[in-house]
Amino acid sequence: MKTILFAIAALFVANVSYAENACEMKAAEKKLNGAAKNSFIKKCEKDARAVCENDEISKRTNGAAKEAHIKKCVKDSLGN
């Protein structure tokens, strides 16, 4: 029974860490390392934020509501 519970827990942790960041997964697919990987991840996250800043909800909101929407949108789009 302990073995089964451990296996389920290990799969859950593996899935959470695998889906942690879509930009990191894309960088891994491209086999990027070091500065190239960091640059790619930074640009990927910046591009995701730009898309979220220009959607309809962001255009209709201001202040804290807008920032909260952008954070949620980026989080959802990157899989964090």
C-alpha cells in the first residue's frame, strides 16, 4: 500500500514540476542552455504578458483589477 501511495505522489509531483512553466519546457525542447535559455525564457514570458495586456479585459479595466487580470492571464497561458 505504501508503494502505491508513493508512486501516486511521485507522479503528481512529476506532473506539477513538468507543467511548471511552458517557457522552460519550450527552451528544453529547443535544447537551450545558459544565457540562451535565460534569454529565451525572458522573451517568452514578456511576449505572454504583452498578449495579456492587449486583450479585451485588460482594455476595459484599470489599476489593481487590470494587474490582477494580467497576472492570472500570464499564469494561465504559461501553465504556472
